[in-house]
Amino acid sequence: MPAAGAYLGEILVTHLGGRWVPRRDLAESQVVVGSKAWLPFLRARHRLHDRQSILDHSLTQFYRVAAREG
């Protein structure tokens, strides 16, 4: 899951002008977009946990929400 979280975080940084806020625990690392902080590693882990999660909550949907709110 770390690769998916890193990819998602980099998408937020590259396309939305976010910035990384590293933490000791990788899962708690954040990307700040505007005034909102996003947790891409936790998001990816929850979204990719099982097949039903992938169908219910896509990472693309997460990106669109971040773009709209950021």
C-alpha cells in the first residue's frame, strides 16, 4: 500500500499544488492542499483494503473531492 499512497500524494502535490508534511509514522504523513490536510497513505489503505472497497470508493473520487475542496 505505500506505493499507492505515495502515488496519490504526489498527484495531489503535482496537480493541486499541495505540499508534503512528513511524519515519523508513514501512514500519518499528510499532503496539505489549501487549508485542508489529506492523508494519502491511510486513504489508499482503506480504499484498497478489499474488492468491495475498491468498487465503493475509488481513488479517482478522492482526488476529485480534494481538487474541489482544495
